[in-house]
Amino acid sequence: MIDTTIRRLTIARLDNIRFSYDGGASWALDGVSLTIVEGERICLTGPNGSGKSTLARLIAGLAAPDSGTVTLLGRRVFDDAGPNADEYRQARRGIGAVFQNPEDQLVTTSLEDDVAFGPENLGLQRRLIGERIGGALVAVDLNDRRHADPTHFSGGQQQRAAIAGMLAMRPRLLVLDEPTAMLDEVSRAEVLEILDELQARGTTIVHVTHHTGDTVHADRVLRLEAGRVQADVPADRSDEASLSEGTTAQDSIAPVVASHAPHDSNAPQQPFAIVADHLAYGYQNDRQPVFTDVCLRIRQGETVALMGANGSGKSTLARLLCALARPAAGSIMVAGLPIAPAKPKRKQLTELRKRVGYVMQHPERQLFADTVADDVAYGPRNQGLSDDEVDQRVGEALRLLHIEHLADRSPFELSGGQQRLAAIAGIVASKPQVLVMDEPTASLDAAARSRIHDLVRALRAQGVTMLIITHDRAEAAMLADRVLDMNQLCRSNAASPSDSETTETTETTSVSAAKQHHSLLQRLDPRVKMVGFLIVMFSMFAVSNPMQLAAAALLTLAAILAARMNPLEVARTVHPILAMLVLMGLLNLFVVRTGTPLVELGPISITDDAVRFAILYTCRFALVIIQGALFLTTTGPTAITDAFASLLSPLGRLGLHTQELSLVMSLALRFIPTLTDEALAIRNAQAARGGSIETGSPSQKLRAMAAIIVPVLAGTMRHADNLALALDARCYEEGIHRTHWRQLAIRSHDIACIACVCGWLVVLVTL
């Protein structure tokens, strides 16, 4: 090993590194020294909070330590004099980083544009960018999705998309932080196969993982604990490093028979706690459903593990069973309460929240109180328990999860593993009869997984009915009375749908994106489209008679057809706003007093002028909303950014940072749906624990909605931090010269569009 190190080039060297998040009160890394040579594949292991992710960020050049020396790709980026910004900048050009949550690493809504983002920042020629896009997408088997929106992909596809963005930059060193934590077996195998191919090409790989199977092809395995390297051994001796972490679910299934023998004999004699018949669900009308004809029965006291591929609909089914979404068809009975097809009434929902608990897939979206203790107490308080009973429930739940020491900590300051344990404690404290847990052990170390396993066994002994979603086959066999695959539940399962809480199906996204990509409206130069739409939208306020309104409606319909979209589908995407406009239009009936009275009801008089004004007001504003939605649907954030930057470029001579302003606008468009999802998840978290946001009076609902502001802001800051890291990892910097994969050029169809806009203005004036 020593001779090999001498012969090969040193890629990264860290000497006596110390790093603190709290100004030195505690140390996330304390005296870590590490040398990585060219072509090595190193796995970083250890318990949650041991410093693995922090060390990975230092190796990737995305953070600087408090002390020590760091050399990356032959450049001394940090020493006693502090960080060297120029050296960091140059080193990052040869380093790639893939995060655990790939959603925050995607910067655009077009896969092709997202992969191009890094090479653009490197200033590569357009021809080379095209070659790298193609090569990277082929490597991760996503070439047929190049025009699709990666934010609508399943988790496994998003992770491969994030890897493609790194591959296109051709890094010498690739750092990955638990890239397979939330993936199913097939997707995980695909990611590991990509890493095998990169290793064969000579790429140096640093891989943070809790899965012992990920270390099979590694050269070395490092185990961290309390910010220190406790073991650094060759992969063939890595068991010595992992044994001290405890036996994992992946390593042992010996307790399988003993764990569920007592339940198997009694389960058939119990009534059903969960009954779901012929369920169907889809995120939008006229789109491919997530699943159809799903049937599920679970008896009281039974523990069932649900497995299946990313995107098969497991999380969606969990939300339906917890009455956080309504099926398009089918019936559901949970804990003796009907929750579908009829919408549960307030009393039914209140009782349901007492009987059913739900642990979400992303625990950071389930926490919203000031302290862990307050968060755990939220459910019991909503059940009307006394303060003493609430305190007793909180103490029991914290002790069960071994997190009593976190009681007074802010949940937003915890590590991912600690947040997951705190979220589970909050559900356990409510003492549900039925418990639905979505990936409860994902991203947890062996000790924390063991706590969850012990908790499941304890709840089983108490007769709690449990549905556990997991990707770990050994864990499922160890804990469950039955193991089901999602495909077993679906008599007519849709192909490749998305499993996230608010996304469309992958297949539909690909077809829709490809269809729009070839439409006339999609192919317009974004500058022409942006200016043209703005002119038309503002001109709607000049529409003042039926002839003009009819002409405006025909123009809007022509634009919809040019986008190859269904007019009814476009209207449905903005129907809440259209409904509000109709209401406001009706109010105008009672405000306008001029004209001939048509209806008189005491002091209320409705005139013909009021009717005409209400119709005109509603229709022209509706056209503006539809036109805006059409523009945003057919123009991605990257195209908007490029158009905005080009139109503002003359102002750059005056010192205005047009490139940065354009990027900020693009990222805002990209992350607005993400923050909406964040607010919805927190709302669901409160509702699942009996919060007044669902069943309270109007004033209580208003106060509960106000309480969402702080956790949403915390989520915004978390996404902003991750986004900043993503931009650093893609070598984006203020003021750099960027090349552009998409070239802006005015063509014949753009000139025709300009002519149409001018023609519309002439018609508007003439009529």
C-alpha cells in the first residue's frame, strides 16, 4: 500500500484538520489527517454526526476548516494563513460533488440544460458542451430524457441526473454524500455501477455511506466517530471498522423467525385495521395516473413492510391512508373510520388523527416547533391531555428513541438522523393505533437503526398496527409479519410514475416535454417570446368592447394551439385564479350603478352596464392569466434567464450585474414550487397530528397557517444553503465568463411571431 501511494499522484491531503459549526464550542472534525491518491476509491463510514459529511465538503473544496492544512489537486487551498480563494477556485474546476438530496442540486427544469450548466461555467466551447452532455446522459442511461424536467423525476433518476451534471465537467475527483440512501435496490445498483465505471477510468472517488455493501469495490474504508478517524483499513478488512458500529439490517437477518412468530398465528383472527379497495390516484387530470386499482388489507396488530421501486406510488399510498390526499377512485377504511370515497367530516378527521400516526419520508419537513420537546408535545396537546400527561408522553417518547439530550434543542439545528428520530418521537407520543412510516431508517447509522427496530418491536408488543415503507429487504424480513411489493397491490399499475408528494409521472413528463419541445411556441427565441407575450398581456387592459375581446380570445387560442396544448388543460392549470376572477367579476355587478336596471331587489340594482363590465373585467384578466401560464409552461427557467440577460445586457455597460440578476430570477422560478411543497408538507405534518390547521375554527386555522412561516423560512434557508453548495460544485462564480449551450438567434418563425404581435396591435386599434 505504501509503495502504491508513492507511485501515484496525491489528489487530496488534509493535515490536522479542525472544523467547528459553533465557534469552537464543539468540533465536528478534530485533528483529522488524510491522504488520497489518484484513482483511489474511499468510503467514509461512521455514526450520524461523526463528521462524514463535513469531511466530504472539505475534500470537495466546498468548505474551509478552522485550522490545519488542505491541499487539493496539487493546490494549497488552506494553511495557517487561512483560505486561498484563488486556489480553491482553481481546485474546484477538477472536483465534482453529489449530494444526498439531488433535488437541491438541480438548477434548471430541463435535463439537457442542467447537465450543460457546469461546462458552461468552465467556459467550454459549444461543440464540447454538446459532446459532454451526450456522453454524460448516455453514461447514466438518461439520454432519452434529455428534454424532460428533472425536478419531476423519481429519486433514482434525479440522483443519476445529478451525477450526469458532474460527469459532464470531467472531474478528477468525485465526492458523493450518501447518494443511494433513498434509492430502491435497482436504482442503487445503477448508481454503484456508474461508480465502478468511473473507477475503472481512473476517477478518484470519495463515497460517504452507511451501507456496508457500498464498500465492496473500495480501496480503503475510513470510519469516523466524534470528528476523529477511528479506523483506516483496506476494503477487505473493512469489517473490522464496521463491527464497532453494530450489526446492521443489511448484515443480519437471523432474528427473522423469532421476531414475527408470535404474530403470525394470531393475525388471521383479528379484524382489519386498514382496508383499501380499488384505489386510483393521479396528480392532474388527463395525465397518466400514479396507480390504478390498488387493494390492501392489514389486520389489527399486524406489521406489514411495503417495498417497491422508486416511483411506484408507495409514498402516495401512505398519504392516502392518512387522509392527507384523496383518491380519484376507490374506498379506504382506517382504524374503523371511513376516509374515502366521501371526504371525512371534521369530527371524523379529529378522531382519525388520534388513531393514526404518520412518519414522513423527509423528517426535516415534519418538524416545526421551537424545541424538540415542544414538537414532540404537539400531538398529545391536540388530544386535549393535561400538562402532566403531555410531559409524561414526551418523556417516554424521547427515552424510547434515546434522544432525551435533544429535548431543548431546536429541531432545525439537528443532523438529518437526529431530525428523523425527533419526528418519529413526535408521532409515538400521540400513541396511535395505526402507524404508517415512510423510510423510517433511511440515512440512519446502525445504532439509530437499531433504536427504530427496537421501537417497532415494542409497538408490536402493544398491538399497534404498522405499515413500514422500506427499500431494505433484510430489514423488512426482520421486522414484518408480511412483506408486500407495490406491484402486488396494483392490478393495473402505471409505468414509471413519480413517488414524490407533488410531482407528475416521469413518463408523462417526458412525453409532454418532448411534445412541447417540437411545438412552434417552444422553438421561438425566448427574447422574442418574452417581449411578445408582455406586449400582448399588457394590451389586454386596452380591450374595451366585445369585438376586441373576441379577437383577443382567438389570439390566445392560436397561441395555445401553437404550443400543442389542450385549451381545457391550460385552463385547468390556473383554475383557482380563474375562479377568484369570476367571484370578483360577480362583485362588480353590485358596484357599477350606470346603465339600465335589469334586476332590482330592494336597494340592490343590477344594470346592463354592470353585466357588460363584469364580463369584460373577468374575461380580459382571465386571458392575461392564461397567457402568462402559457409563457411559463413553454419557456424554461434557463431560457428565461438567457433572454433576460440578453435584453438587459446593454445595462451591463453601466455596471449592472445582469448575469447575476438573471440567474437569481431563474433560480427563483426553479425553487418556488419547492418552497410550496415545503409549506404543504408542514401543513400535512400539523394535520397528521391533529393540528387546528385542518379541523379548527377559521381563526384557529389562520393562527396555524401563521405558525408555518418560521419552518418554511427555515426550509428556505436550508434550500438556499444547498443551492449555494450546488453552484460552487458547478464552478459558478460572480462575474465569470460563461459560454452558452443554447444560442439565441432570430429565425424566420420569430419574425413571423413579431408580425403577428404587430398585427394584433393593429386589430386592437382598428376595432
